[in-house]
Amino acid sequence: MLGSLNYDISLIHMQNERIDFLANNIDVLNRLCLKLDPYKPVSKEHQNLLKAFNIEDFYDPFKVTNQLLVLLENYIEELHSLQNNETIQ
């Protein structure tokens, strides 16, 4: 019984860490989307942020925009799913 409780606590801790990770990345991506103009040269700072999210083709504005939006959407969907799951338990 105690082993099961420890497992549940560990699982909740991992889920909370994932929620924090997603919320942080959503915040970073939102700020990046507000500041980034994909039709202008991408600054080194923004290039480093994009690379952190595995976006490396800075010279195609459609590709950059699409990858940012897909990534943001995926993070938001996962966050909502985890938060909904958290409220059910």
C-alpha cells in the first residue's frame, strides 16, 4: 500500500513538473511570437531561442511561423489535457 502511495506521489510530481515545463515554454513562445518578425533578419538572440525549440531554418518565414504555431498549439493542448486530468483525480 505504501509503495502504491509513493508511486502516486512520484507520478503527481512528474506531472506537475511537466505542467510547469509546458507553461514556461508557452510563455517563452508567446513572447517570441510577439517580438519576432519572420520577414526581417532574425537576431542572434531569437535564433538561439528558435534553436532551443529545434527550429533552425530562419530564412523561410512561412516555415518559421508554421513551426512556431504548431509547437505552441501542441504545448497548449498537452497542458490543457494534463490540467484537466489533474482536476479529475
